Amino acid sequence: MIKPPGAGHYEAMGEALLRTEPTLARVPPRRIRQVVDTHFDFIWRSLRRLGVPEANVDDAAQQVFVVAAGKLAPVPATGERGFLFAIALRVAADERRSRRRRPEVAMGEGPSEPFDQTPLADALLEQRQARELVDDMLEALALDLRTVFVLFEMEDLSTTEIADLLELPMGTVASRLRRAREAFQAEVTRFKARRTVGGAK
């Protein structure tokens, strides 16, 4: 399970935004804090699941809120999540393009972090490997398919909510979800086949 940092982390981010971004003065500080407090977890998870490496998610999330805050004033509270998610999509797409231009980064984020050799170590390692496997499978999906898949399968949004959030017709959402499921299942099948071949050697 992808888990964002704790509440203290995004409260600190809200305060940092107000201190370092003078352009946010057009939006009342109270609203900036409230928007970060309300939507940070969703945006953090979304960026991670849309392909932003874990080491870069904090910076990407801050970028989302900086961009959003400069344009937030006319956005009603009911439209905040969709507004933020649209920005997160652009930030994630930029991140993916950046990593394609720098293949050495796309190959990995550096050496694996050490883990404590305790009775829980194997379970923690398995969880990490499972997350990395899902990330790899999601990475194979086109961003438009990945977006709908993540929102439906991982954020538990309904197709109606996704259509509203992305401002898409219901038929488009249903079509993308079907294609995304087929593509994800194809990745699962390929992984199982590789594992079977590897185990047979």
C-alpha cells in the first residue's frame, strides 16, 4: 500500500508554501492551509501511482500546490480535487518525459535502502517488491489508461466520479477502464510467464 507522509509533513508544507511563494498572497492563507490539509494525501498517492518516483514525490506535490495556489481563487471548494488532480497529471507527465530523457534515472532511483534483519525483514522486503512490481506494471500503461485505472482500482472512485473529476464522458471512462484492465492483465500474464520460464531453468 502506498502511504503518504504523516499530517505534520503536509502541515509544514503548507506553511512553507506561504513563506516562500509570494504569489500565493492572492489566496487567503487559511484556504492554502485547508487545501493542502484536505487534499495532500490524495495528490501524493496519485503522483506516486502515476509514475513519479518516491524520492521525487514530495517535490512534485509541492509543485502541484504551488501551481494550484496561483490559480485557486476562482475555483469553488467542490472543484478543488479535480483542479488539483488535473495539475498533478501534468506534473506526472512532465516527470515521465524527464525520466525518458535521462534513462539512467529511469533505470532506478539508486541503491536499495538497507533494512533491518529482523523477523519482519522478509515481510517488509516482500511488500516493497510487490509495490515495485505493481509500479512496473502500471508504468507499461499509457497515462490516460493508467489514470482511470488508478482512480477506479486504487482510489475506489466510481466511473461517475472519475468522469466528473476528469471532465470526460462516461463512455470514454468506461472504454479506458476496460482497455486499462486488459493492458494490466497482459502485464500480469507476461510477468507470470517470465517467472515460470525463470523457475524452470
